[in-house]
Amino acid sequence: MNDRERIAHLMKSLNLSARQFAAEIHVQPGTISNMMAGRNNPSLEVMKRIMERYPTLNPEWLIADREPIWRTEPGKEPGLFDTMAPDPKNRVVRSAVQKEEPQVIATPQKKISRIVVYYTDNTFEEFTTALKIS
């Protein structure tokens, strides 16, 4: 299969029209129409957009026609622990957990003793009025 045939096969397997497929991968409908008519070959940008939209699609299939088409079944991306075999030695023991109330730590009130404002012309102003922070 050539690039156009693989993209046509992908659209058919996803049950999408050329217009729907263009919307899915965020390209102009004419881009897909011209590819399907044989006027243009798929650009690298189109291939990248297909891979971004369908992350489970096998890039080796899309570019070089190497099976399988999908890395995983579409819409069923593997979870973090799907590839791990359960180990009978590692059992989870559940126990009751006591909920603790957060402790409020009293801090002494602070006062501002000085504020310095620096300007872009290398001047500054200094304010020394004591202000109370709540």
C-alpha cells in the first residue's frame, strides 16, 4: 500500500468521510481531497497531525506499511499497571486510617519595618512606616 491507500484505509476503518477526517486532524478538507485524488502526496505535517490525533496508531504502519495498524485497540489505551502481572506475594492489606485534624500553629504577628521601591532609572524610594500584617 502507498501513503494515500493507507490513509484511505485508516479513514475507512474509522468510518470517517474525507471531510470528517480533515476536521479530526485539523487540516483543510481540500488537503485530504487532493491526496485522495492523487494530485498531492501526504506531507510530513499531515502525517504528524494524524499521529497526534490517533496516538495508538502505529507510526511504522502509517509511514512504512509495517503491521500492525494499531499499537493498542483504539480508545483503549493501556493504563499504568496493565502490563504488570499480578504477584501473589504482594497483597494489599487494608487498615483503618485515622483522620487527623490539622493543627494550627500560632505565629507571632510580624510588622513591616521597611519597604524599598526600585525604579528603572536607578532611583529608589524607601518607606519606613511600621505596618501590621494580618
